[in-house]
Amino acid sequence: MSISGLLHIYFNPLQVQNNLLAINIEVGMIKILAKILRFFKKEDRRLPTLADIRGVTELRKFIGKTVHRDGVPLGVVEKIVADKRKKTAKKVYVRKNGKLLCISPQLILLENGVLRIKSSGPRREEAVEREYEENLDSLSEIIKISSEIQRLKDKILKLDDKLIEGEIDVKTFKVVRKDLDSKIRELASKGKAHLKELKKHLKEIYKKKILLEKELEKYRIKLALREVKEEDIKGRVEALEDKIKELEKRVEKIRVSIETLEYYASEYIGTPLSMEEDLLSKIFNSR
């Protein structure tokens, strides 16, 4: 640019103002574009989780895969429970040292074909461990004992009917009845050792159910007062309802097992029934 041109711009305030405005607009656009690029770059960095995988066939591919945490193998995926309607994972069961860990699919990241637990610090790790690690094998064994006792009692009732109808004699009845009673006594004694643990577990999941019910009620109140939109909370409400139903089924299953074990422990090994705690009494009287 010539000296006369420079002098023209210098002494033309309107032209200078226009040039500065153009520069400001350009800088502003650059900042906006930078933010947009950062946004998409951030989105690209987001790793998919097992909750993002859709389709039962696709989910089956992860059965038997190793799940890592902090670069160390945690366990192997043994079972994935999928939502029938959405065809997405609801729960993931990982086998670790003979135990089954029930882990939320949102916490399992898929990175270059490797499954790893999402982590946000030691405290989060401990919370995840407390929330999802359950000794399902132990609980399953207790429920199995309860079911077996009930099956043997049904056999005793059928045996009584056969004696009354004259299908078997008294001697046979006594021999078979003694054998059945012995098996029930053995199972009742074995189950009795687990009663304390079972009651503790029952109280924990019952308290969790109550907390989730309160959270669900808060959402419903907010919806009634139009403080939130239904579409904004629909996913969370459905997740809460599913979890509450799951816990209700578990509470009922454990409650029946405790009743069975306590009743036959009292009948066969002379252990008095004890339902002294308020919370347990509430659970057993809420049927």
C-alpha cells in the first residue's frame, strides 16, 4: 500500500472503525469455531460403554471377555441381562475369584476391543465395589437349602396321605419318615448358620429399595408441579421403576427363605423364632 493510501486510512476515522469492526468479527468467529472444534473433539474422545451396544447378538459377543480395571484383569463376563424392548444391556455379571459381580453396563467402557471399568478416583472405585459386588453364590446356596427343605416337607405330606389311604404300612412309613426328617434336620442346621447373614442382606436391600422409592416419588412430585419435563426424566424414572421391581422380587425371595429356615430350625433343632428387630418385623408383616 502507498504512503498516500496509508495517510488516507489514518485520517479517515470511519474507515478505521470499519476495519476494527471487521477484525473483531473475525476474531469472534475464530473463537466460536475453536469452541465448536473443542466440542466435537471432546465428543470424539468419549468411549462407548456396554450400555451403548444394541442387539442381543452383539451383546453375546462379549460373553467370556475379560473386564479390566486399572490395567489389571478383574474377571470374565459370564452373563448379560438385556432389556427385552430396547435390546440393550441392563446388568452385566462378571465372575471374579468364584464370585459374581453385578456391574452396571454404563460403567464398562469399550476401548479398542478391550473392556475396562470406568474410574473416577479411588473413592468411586470403592463405591462401585460396595454397590455392585454381591456374593450371589452364597445367597443362591441359602435359597437352595430353603427350597430343598420345602421339597422334603411336600414328600412327607404325600407320605402321610399314602399311610392314611393304606398304600404303605406303618413300618415302611416310619422308616421313610425318619429318613426325611433326618435330611430336613441336617439342612435346617446348615441353613441356620446363614440366617444372620441372610437377615443382614435382607435389611440392606430393603433399605436400598426404600431410598429408590423416595427418589422416584420426588421425580413424580416434580413432574406433577411441572418443574421438569417428562421427556427429561423419563429414562431415569424407568430405570428406577425397573430397579425397584427387581429389589421387590429379591426381598420376597429372601423373606420366604428366612421364614422357611426359621420355621424348620425351630421345629427340628429347637431354635426359637426371633424377629425382634423393627425393620425385619416390618418386612415380614408387609405382605
